Amino acid sequence: RAKQQKAEAQTARAAQAEEEAHVRDLEQEAADAEAAAEKEEQTAAALKHAEEAAVAAALKRVEEEAAALKRAEAAQQKREEEAAAQKREEDLSLIHISEPTRLLSISYA
């Protein structure tokens, strides 16, 4: 009888030890899953930050290019206006310049 009780106690202790090991395994799996989820959240946050930085940099480049294009267009317009003014000056002859100083008695009819 004592032998049987001793065997039952050993079996119970072995079952308890097995159950405790199983609980530890489950706790470790839960901790691992939690760590993986936290790492995934950190990765997602880092990716979002990187995407936002890339978008901000691209927007800045577009704004800079738009400003450069606007300056180039203004410079081109100024060159065209200067060229047109120079052409008008070149097209004036001595007659055109002196015409207003002619005597009023000249008839153009």
C-alpha cells in the first residue's frame, strides 16, 4: 500500500512538473508574441516616419523646382521684353525721330 501511494505521489509530482513546464512554455510563447507585436509596431512607426520624411522631401523638391521655373519664366519674359524694346529702337529711323520737330506748315495730304 505504501509503495502504491509513493508511486501515485511520484506520478502526481511528475504530472504537476509537466503541467508547470507546459505553463512556462505558454508564458514564453505569450512573451515572444508580445515582443514580436511590439517590434512590428516599432517597424510600422519607423516606416510611417520614413514615408512622411520622403513625402516632405519630395514636396520640398517640387516647390523648389516650381520656384526655379517661375524665376526662369520671369527671366525669359524680361529678355523678350528687352529684345522687343531694342528692336523698336532699331526700327526707328532719323525721319521718325525728327518728324515731330518739323514745321507745322507741312501738309501731309
